[in-house]
Amino acid sequence: MTDPLLRITDLAVDYRTGRRDWTPAVRGVSLHVEPGEFVSLVGESGSGKTTLIQGALGLLPAAARIRSGSIEYSDVDVTGWNDRRMALVRGNYVGFIPQDPNTSLNPVKKVGQQVVEAVRFNQPKGAPAAHYRQAALESLRTAGLADAERVFDQYPHQLSGGMKQRALIAIALAGQPKIIVADEPTSALDVTVQKRILDHLAGLREQLGIGILLVTHDLGVALERSDRILVMQHGEIIEQGSVTRVLTDATSEYTRRLLAAAPSQHAGRLQPTDTVRADGSGAVVLRATGLTKNYRDLRALDAADLIVREGTTHAIVGESGAGKSTLAGILAGFTSADAGSVQLHGRELTGLNRKQLRETRRDLQFVFQNPFTSLDPRFTVRKLIAEPLKAFGLPYGERVGDLLHEVALNETYLNRLPAQLSGGQRQRVAIARALALNPKVLILDEAVSALDVSVQAQILQLLVDLQAELGLSYVFVTHDLGVVRLIADDVTVMKDGRVVETGTVEQVFAAPAHEYTRQLLAAVPGADLVPAAHS
């Protein structure tokens, strides 16, 4: 029997939190990866996944220490090795694919130069430059970049997100590793690009017998791709087993909650918690007709139409560059269209001056993707929610507390700053702030895409409950069709600035008319898995 490519035994990692104080981040974790095996490590933010991987790769920050346990690669114990020795392991034995190519690739060096550097580091010195170039080109091709010669001479900013991630895979493959450790390698990518990257990693496993350890917060990806799944919470492995066992016989309550929260495990729209959803009147509250927007030589939006019905959610779906956010920005009055019109309750918004647009803020509000950047870090929660009420000269004393309760927070949060809140709590505050003026329409631009799956499920349920209670209409911008199924009534699919398909969610999901829509649906992680039975 061959030794595991990676074996971690009872590893404990602490972070310094004071001069003499240490806080445990990883608590006695054990795992192994066999040759040719695809193992996924699943957990939410703060679970200890990244710290565990940093410990295994010798990349822990100065404020961290390995308190106990061992790390072995093919039965060689590397625990405590210095960075110089571990650098050889990282190159020749284990290939590491980090999460964000925008920060991992050097922006002032051509891609080929960066791959050549990895090849030089991992191969015997003294070979001619042409040898290193050919090896680098081969790594780029193996990573799935067919036009390797062109990519070789390009800078990172000239590549798409998927191509940059493939360049990182090429660097990881430069040393011909036995195992690849990938830390959230597709979390920032569109769903079809994500599918191509994961397909390619699976192909490398088949062709080269490489073992893969995938770190992800996306349970759908793990369920679809893995031989084994390990679930991590509070620095511990609380569940592990085959996909079938985790799906059908999860022993941990936390794992069952993750399964219940995964969009791929739901077949229909979420229902309100305490109220019955009223049937909409069918009246149109927001209508966009023929919206067009150009940025120099780029047509970002091309004659786009949209209809939002009262008390319903209309999702706008598409990949990066589709024109979703441009359309949302025009609907909200953040930017002007070169052609076309927008009407709110029959009132023309196109061409309004700033004072007139300000009045529309009472009826139409916007919730941004990242509440950490959209909320003023110097303002308390009380001040953040009260600000729009003050701006319109409205009383705000009791109203602030009422709004907090509407988003399932209490008065203990009033004096906290955004930095003192979790991601989900910050998004709840952003929603409370948007509701302050009693708007009829909320535009939500990727409002749950940066959240962990269980927090995402809570925010989606909150939005459904608020819609039923207040009769709100939503424009919900997203790249995730799995989320659309949970919250939307109607859906518009966009590609390259154009609307390629629109209809009810049931119609579009059951019988997509456009090939691009079919590609998006096929790429949803875990979409073809049978939903688990949840207690």
C-alpha cells in the first residue's frame, strides 16, 4: 500500500493575541490525501481552513505557531522545517493554487516570465533559456491555455479572471507536483469559468494521477467533485466521508445546516416564515425600455428591456461583463443611459436633474454587494440607519430600532461600528438602511455573493419575509442561478450587454430557449444531485 501524498496528524495551530496569550485556530486536525484522490475541505469563514493549509505548506504568518501535531508528505515529516526547505517542497512536491489571482500574480511581469521563474526554481540549473521557455509553455498548455504563446507574452491585466487562474495553475504545475492544494481557487469566478477550471483539475487528476485537496466554502462544488468531503468548524474536523454518506447520513447538526442552506439542495422558491405571500396585482412598478450605454468603444448595454411587477422579484443574471451592474446603475440613477427610458410607477426617470432624482430615493433604494465598503466605517449602526431619515427631515428616534427589528437584529447593535459586525450582520444593517424611507423597490447588486452559504440563506429568507410583509419589489442582480431559484419570480439573462432571454423562473429553468442560458444552468454546482433529506 502506498503512503498518502499528504498526512496531517493532530495538528494544532495558535495565533498570538497578546504578549503572552495564544488563541487556538486549528484544534487537533487529522486528514490525508491519497494518490489520484480528490478531497474537499469545506467550512465557512473563520472555520480554520486557510490556517490549516498555511500550516501544511509552511506559510503561517509570524503571529502563528504550530503547537502540536505533524505534517508528512509521502511519509517524510516536514513539521518545523524552515522556509528555505519548505520552498523546495512547495515547488517540487506540492503545487499551491491561491484564491485570488489579482493579488497572487505580479502585475508588472509578463505571465510567461512568472511561469519560467517557477520552472527555473524547480528544475536543475544550467539548462538553456529555450528549455525553460518550452517547459513554461507546456505548463500553460497543461493548465488549459490553448493559445499558450500569446498568453506567455501578456501581462496579468490583459487576461480574464479564468485565464489568470489558469496561469496560477500553470505555476503550480511547473514543478510537476504529486499533489495540488487549491485554496478557494474558483470563488471569484463566474459559474461557467468555475466549471471549466474544476473540470480541468479533475482532468489533471485522471491524466497525471495527481492528488487534489480543494479548500472551499461552496458545498455544491464539494458534493459534485469530491471522492471524500471533510467539514470544518471552529478549527476542528466535525464530519468526513464519501459524498453519498455526507448527503444521506450526515452525523453533525452543522453539516445538516450547511446542506439545508446550499441552493443546489432546494427545488423551489423560498416561502415567507410567518406570513402568507399575497398574490401580486401584476401591476408594473419599474419599466426599462431600450436602455443603451457606451463607454468609448465598448457597448456595455445594448437596447435592454426590463419589467418588474409589484410585489415580485426580477433577477438579472449573467457573467462578468454581461452588463448587469450597468443596467442596475441606470435603474438606480447612478449613471445615465445614452438611449432608452426608465419609468417608476409610470413616472419617467430618464433625464431628471439631481434634485428630482433625490425625490425618487423615497421609492427606490440600492443595496450594494459589499457592505463593508458601502457603510461608513466611522458611523455607528444607529447613525447609519438614521442618516437617510435625517437627510429627508424625517423623525428617526424609534424608527431606527423598528428597522433593526425588521432585519432580525436588536438594540444591542445600535452603538457598534461596521468593523464590529459579521458579514451577515453588516448586510442586514445595509438592508435596514435601504428600508428607512419605505421604498417600493429595492435594487440588490450581488447582495449575497460575498457571504457564507448559511449566512446567505438567512439573508435570502429575510428578503422573502420582508417582501411578504411590506409588499416590496426587488431587482436582484446575481451571477448565481442557484440563488435565483430560491428568490426570484422572473429572470432576465444577459450576455455581452444584451438580453438573451427573459421569462418566469419556472419557464426559463424548465425550458431555456437560449444556448447561453443552458450553459449557465448546466454549470450550477451540485444542480444534478438529489436533494438531501433534512430533519
